[in-house]
Amino acid sequence: MNFIQALEKELLAHRNAENAIKMEAYMKDNFPFLGIKTEQRRIILKQLWKKHKPEIQSDFRGISWSLFTKKDRDFQYCGMEILIQEIKKNYKKEDGILIEKWLTTHSWWDSVDLLAKYLLGNYLLQFPEQTLEVIERFSNSENRWLNRSAILFQLNYKKNTDFELLKSECEKHKNSKEFFIQKAIGWALRDYGRFNPNAVINYVENTNLKPLSKKEALRNILK
């Protein structure tokens, strides 16, 4: 039995219909769930990951994608976790196209935020010369999730955030009527505000942001 077959067997054995209803409702019924809580799912995945480590490492891109394209969100979460972990020091320059495919498949805030922060963000740390090209392409796309990713990809950069780039993304999308874009602008600014609060306050106070973006940006800074 290969890794995916073993994972399917274990996750299906732990499905919980009552939990699934709640999880599906929380995600606005965009995806079916098996109803396995995060902690339990990760324990199952970790055990099988360790057992099938050579198989996974030999084809982590293919295996993670096979899981991500399954209909149940539980499998998709496993696919994301495998890819993010295994690709850490194994990025290829051409993975920018792969990342775009992940961000635009089964897209919702839970997957996009994780992938933008860890998959896209780490890729651009390894290939910084790709940053302007990739972010410009994502930012100019008609896909809201690529737009959101272009705003959020620096969330893990902390004090090393390129604030000029972040501000340019905020400027480009500040008039958007899209909830997920307004929220992303506020979140990205608020996060950088932990390291440079005065710069964020100055930018927000002198920029005509949407009320939601402004509220989110200053929520922790002006407590």
C-alpha cells in the first residue's frame, strides 16, 4: 500500500459526519469535509509521513498535488502541509508557475493565506530576483486570490519586509470593493506594524484606504 492509499484508509476511518457539517458551514459550504479535527489529522499524517518518508521525498510535488486535487478539504490540507515542508530547501526557479497553480485551485482564504505566506513567501526569499516579476503578475491578475497573495506574501518576513513594495500593493488595490482584498491590506499593514508602528500609522493616516483596511491596519497599534 502506497502513501496516498494508506492516508486515504486512515482518514476515511476517522471521518466524523457531525464535525463535517460544522466545518463545511464555517467554510461557506465551498468544500466537503471528512470532519477530522486539525490535531487528529496532523497526528495521522505525521505517522504515515514518517513511515513513507522515502516515497514522499522522491515525488513530493506529485504526491502533494494528488492530495490537493481530491474533493475533501481534509486531503487538501494534507497536500499543502507536505508541499510546504518538503519544498523548503528544494525550490526550483520554475516553481513560480507551480505556486500560481496551487493558489488558483480550490481557492479560499484558508488555503491561499497558508500558501501565500509559506509557499510563495519562501520561494521569493530563495529567488529574490523573481519578486518583482511574480508579484506584478499576481497583482495585475483578475484573480482575487493572486491579488491577495501579492499583498500577503511578506507576512513571514517580519522586520525584513519591503515596506515600499507593500505600500505599492496597497496603493494598487486600496479602492477595491472586494472584502478579501480590503482585509488583506489591513492584515499586511498590521503585521508590519509590529516592527515599525510609526511607519504604518503615518502611511494609514495619509492614505485614503477603505474603512475596513484602515481599521484592520491600526487594530493592535492604537490599542
